[in-house]
Amino acid sequence: MSNKLLQLVPEYRDYVWGGQRLRPGTLTAEAWVVYENDRIVNGPLAGKTLGEAAQECGAALLGENPLRRTGTRFPVLIKLLDCNEWLSVQVHPNDEQAAQMEGPDQFGKTEAWYILEAQENAKLVAGVRAGTTADVLAQSMRDGTIADHVEYHTIRTGNTIFMPAGTLHALGPGSLVYEVQETSDLTYRIYDWGRPQRAGRMLHIEQSIAVTNPQATGQVQPPVDLQSTDQRQLVQCPYFTLEILVAQTTALNLDTRGQSFHAITLIEGQGAIECGDERVTLHQFETGLVAASARSYQLRPIGPHGLRALKSSVEE
Ligand SMILES: [Zn+2]
């Protein structure tokens, strides 16, 4: 017996670059809203972590697609990041490199960002400047001048950025970001903007050189024009599918088809996820997880302004 709709308690992380928007009054860099160690607080699964529930429920929670790809481990990590300063320039290996360099049970990391809020002229780094050779890139990583060779993108609210493994990247000051990524611990840090190296923020230069793709220039997609009831795909890759949902006045009907869990993060307004007699209310930046076995369910707006939400799942 398990619930179809899961509410999780996020883990919060504070780092040197955090802000005040995720938990007003407390400096917070990251809210890990869907994470295998997050604890479930509602229904029969209450008290278990998401990872434990995934082990126990298998396809009923995860769905057939992720089960086939990555087994009973929860396959994605979803974070909200409040960036007040530059984050380190980093890169992640792909699945093959991760297994080869770090061990057979390790996974790589492909990730995507959706910009929830961006101050005027906010920038981020995604990719390497066109024409940069592998030699110049390696040399600049070793001598600490990589910031001269990366591609800076000006961003605004509603941009989506897809970053396959091997793409150099860094989030910059003045942005609030939704990030979905493969579950993986492998981050190679190349440059930390001159901040002192210390435990937990060490650099990994040779690993970075080995996995960085000099051809990868990050793609910033413009904001999508949305109708009052809408569902649009923003990113599709083997590891996750990211969509934006709009329900201004009427509920959206959604269906997991048993293929994948749906992680619904409310980004504007207020709403509720309803499935049979289960219901989870969501405020801004809260996430509800719909088990793959839920099949048909509704996302219903509450209040006069409707809602917008992001949905991550693992589709074929
Ligand atoms: Zn990253």
C-alpha cells in the first residue's frame, strides 16, 4: 500500500554564493526539492526517504522507463538555486567517462536549467568560445585563465539552457534557477573565481581536461509563448524530459501512462495535484511527486491568477 502523490521535505544547502529568496531570512544557496535523501511526509510512505521508497516500490513509483535505464535508484536530482555570486566553472563526465574514471557504479551528469528569475543583464557561462582549440583550453585550465575562453550568455526569465555532459558551465549572480540533472556526485571544478581552495571546493583540473568538449557551446532557448492552458516541452534527452505547464483557470489533465514518475514544481501562483481521493497543495517553489502508477491526474489552479509549473520525468 503506497500513496500516488508524494510530498517531500527539501534538503537545503548553504554555500558562499547563496541568497535569500528560497527561505526568506536564511541565506540559502540550494533547495534540493527532488533528491533521493529527501523525506516523504504524507501518506503510507511517510517517514521513508525518496530513495527508500524507490527501492521498495520500483516501477510503481519510478515507472518503466527509468527502471529499464537505471534500476531502482531515483534517476534525477532537482534543485532550485539562488545565485548571488558566480558559481565555480565546472564540467561533468558522461556515463561512459564516469564509469571509466570513477568506477562501474558511477553515472555522468547531463543537466538543464530553467531561469525562474533573472536580474537585468544577468549572465551565465555555458560552453567554450567558438574556435578555442583543445590545447588552448587545457592550458587555460591549468594556468587559471579559463574565464577568458568560456562563452558568456545574457539571460532573462523563461530561458532554458540544456547542457549535455562535457559542457563547461557556471551560473552567475542575479539568477534564480531550476535545475534538473542525472543523479550523480561527479562534478569537476575548474575555476572558482579566485576564491581560496579548501575542503569541498577543490579544483579537478586534469579530470576536467579529460572530459570537456571544446565544441560544446551551450544553447540558450528563448522563453516560450504560452497559452492560458498549455503544456510545452522544453528539453528532451534520454535522462529526463522537462516541460512547462500553464493552468490559468481550468485544471490540466495529465497522465503518467505508467511510464515515468512526474515531478511537478510550482513556479508561479498556487495549485493542487489531485489523483482519486489524494490531493497535494503546492505554493510557489514547492514540488509534488506523482508516482508512475497514478496514471491519470489533475493539476488544478487555486486563486485568481492560475499557476505555472515545471514538470520533469523520464520519457523514451
Ligand atoms: Zn553542473
